[in-house]
Amino acid sequence: MPKTKPKALGTSWETDVVRYTRAQLDDDRIERRALHGSKDMGDIHGLYAHGFEGIIECKRVRDMGAKALAEYQRQTIDERENADADFALLVVKNFNHSVGEAFCWVTLRDLARIALPLMVCDGWLDAADETWVCMPLSTACALMRGDA
């Protein structure tokens, strides 16, 4: 059965994000994840930064309001927990821009993990999941490499 056009476009976007993060982090372990039914564990796995393992949730939407963003952020945290991952990135396509200029949302808790060489933060637990940071995907990759 052929994929629907939106599903095919979403798959293509996930593949672009995999290729980009593999190249930026020089890590071939990064790959798309097979669907896991009701316990979604993110679209991309095999992401490693400073001893922490993470996932990426990808979204390819043109018009995203605050309500949709809040839902995608909630999904990303749920999927991080389902995957038993240490951090999660919510990567949203920035149309008419390169993959590296995608919007990359992370909680402060997860930012502390991917930016570990730049930040010394103890005691950030659940409360840090209430504040999100957005940066280009290229910046998130530089943070994970430790050279931002």
C-alpha cells in the first residue's frame, strides 16, 4: 500500500535529519526508529552526547501555533520517557532553509545534558522540563560535539 503524501514527506524530513546529524556528529549509529505502536519512542535514536543517550522527534509542519507546539513538546517528553533516553530534541522543519537551520526545541534539563561542557548544573530535574529553548539544529549539534 503506498504511503500518503504527508507521511512520505515526513519520512523524507526524518531521513534528512538523520543524514545531517550523522554528518555533524560523525556518528553512523544515528538512525530512524521503527514505529512502536502506542509507546512511541521518537523518530530518531542513537544520538549520544557526553555520556548521555538521546532521541529526536521530527515535525514537518508549515503553520504551528502555540497549542500545537505545546502538544509536540508534551509528545517529545513522553517519547523520551518511553525510550528511556537521557535527552530529547524536538526538530521542526524551517521551510526554505537548510536542515541545519531547523528549529530545535529542548527543555533546559535536556539542554544541560547536550551542553554539558559549557554548563555546570546540578539539581535540574522535573522543573526544568517546564522551560524550552529553541535553537538551530546546527547549534544543538555543535553543543553535542562540545565545540559551540
